[in-house]
Amino acid sequence: MSDLVSVVILNYNGREFVEACIGSVLAQDYRDIEIIVVDNGSSDGSNDVIRERFPQVRLIETGRNLGFAAGNNLGIRLAKGTYIVVLNNDCELEDTCISAMKQAIGKRAEYGACASKIYLLYDDGLLDAAGIVVYPDGLSIGRGRLERGDLYDREEEVFFSSGCCSMYRKEMLDDIRLGDDYFDEDFFMYGDDTDLGWRARLRGWRCIYAPHARLYHAHSAASGSYSHLKAFHVERNRIWILVKCFPLTLILYGQFFTLARYLFQAYGALAGKGASGAFTKEHSSWDLMAVLFKVYWSALRGLPRMWKKRGEIQKRRVITTRYMFDLLRLYRIRTKDIGLKG
């Protein structure tokens, strides 16, 4: 008897994509699947489409935008599967994607997560992510982002999986949750998968990358869109990851890398390169400074909550600081790349 896989799809005004997403899950060659769609207060009628077109899907309507973390937590709590797949609503899976992830994660008991091979839908052959790589100040980026997919054809361990499409053992999620929360609901959006990855790593869980688990993500590399909202949450949440998960020596160590990254991002803003360059194409450099001010103010205000969570996380940590250094070295991204990549 096969294991039930619960697929949790978070939908927010995704009428343009969500039908194709659900259809690709229903077309999987792995049949023991339940689909839970959490609709985060959509106003575009996409929840009506889901209800009418897909009666076999369990639709949960929140009535408001709970964010990535809380919306997915709701779906995970309702899931009955041994394995949980968290999937963005703007993805289309190849029909062997879930079975490939299931086969890979089942090879070792310590594999708590499986990373998929995520292509950019509108950029032929280019990757969005093949897992994630990490930086010493808490940031991360998609492994292989904007590179050719055929460069990442080997099944191997990676730091962790991208929240765009990940398979998790429910056992791992239960092991690392904080209270009733799997993803940290204070994050709202962005950095949630990195935070989950560090908490899993601190508990000794590992992640395998399945190159044959392929899908396509409608995130255009050419759009260059980098909003105030995204800039704020990415930077604020990486500070909270640092506070929650890193030992004090690594927090101090990470500050040098933050400074180096800011220098590269300042260059990117001036030269029109990378995420900071994309931001300043749509906004001014002063807007970027204003976002940074808001980031540090918000991070400081949330520090007591994060410090409380830190106590629980560090109390249950089973790996050494030396091993964390090794993880940062093994699954690192260069300062230049994280400063200048989109």
C-alpha cells in the first residue's frame, strides 16, 4: 500500500494559473494523493473556479490574506498524508514529479525534505531553483537560479528545498514545529523555507534533491519586479532567521558578510544589476534606504518574540556550531552572486 501524499496549494488571486496547477497534480502518475487548496481571500473569482471545476479538491477559504506561512500551516494541519507537498499556485508539474520526489526522499530515514527541479516557465531551459543555497547572514537564494537546468542533473543532498515546490516528511514537520506552527507565521512571506530548513538542519534532518522531479514556475526572470513588500520581508526575515537559528559566534561572523553584500547591492543599484538594480529601476535609491530603515525597525520590534523562539530552537539543537560552519561552506553562495543575482 502506498503512502498518502497531501498536496497543499496556497491560492491568492491566482485565476490565471491555478487551474493548470491543479490539473497537473491530478495528472500525476502517483495516484495516492489528496489536494488541499487554501484560498487566501481571493477577489478574482479563482475560488469559484476551483469549486466548480475540481469537486475532488478540498477548498479552504480563509476570507483574508493570511500570508504564505499561516496559509500553508492551515493546509498542513488539515493534511492526512505521510508526506506533504507544498506547492505554489503558479506551478505546473510534469506527470512524474511527485513520484520522483517520493522515491528520492524514501531512500534514507534522515531525509526530511526533497527539493524539486524548478524551471522558469517563460525562460526556456533556465532554472528558478534546484534547492536553495545559503549565506552567512541568514539570506538564501535558489540554487542554480537563472542557470541552465542540464547543469543540475545529479541526485544529491542540498541544504534545503525551495518553498515553491517541496516534499516534506510529516514526521519532520512535527519534529521541528514551534507550538502549532510549521512555518513561522511572523514571517508572513519570504524566507519561510530557509527558516524551516535551518530548523530542520539543527535537528539533524537532511534534504535530497531529485532532478527528475521537474516543474515549471510562472516567475518571469525578465520582469525584474522587486517590490517594496518583497524587499522588506526578504531582508527583515533573514535577520530573524539569524536571531532564531544561529549561535552567537555565527551571528557576529555574519555581520561581515552583510556589509560585503550591501556593498555589492549598492553597486547593483547604481549599475542596474541584480535585485537591487531591478528595485531601483522601478523606485529610487532613497526608496531602498527607506525600506532598510523599516526593515531594521521592524526586526528590532520583533526581537523579543524571536529571542523566545530562539530559546526553544537552540535547546533542541543536535548539531554543533562547527557543523553549522561546514553547512555554510558546503552549501554557500558567493557574496557577488547573492548581491547581483535577480
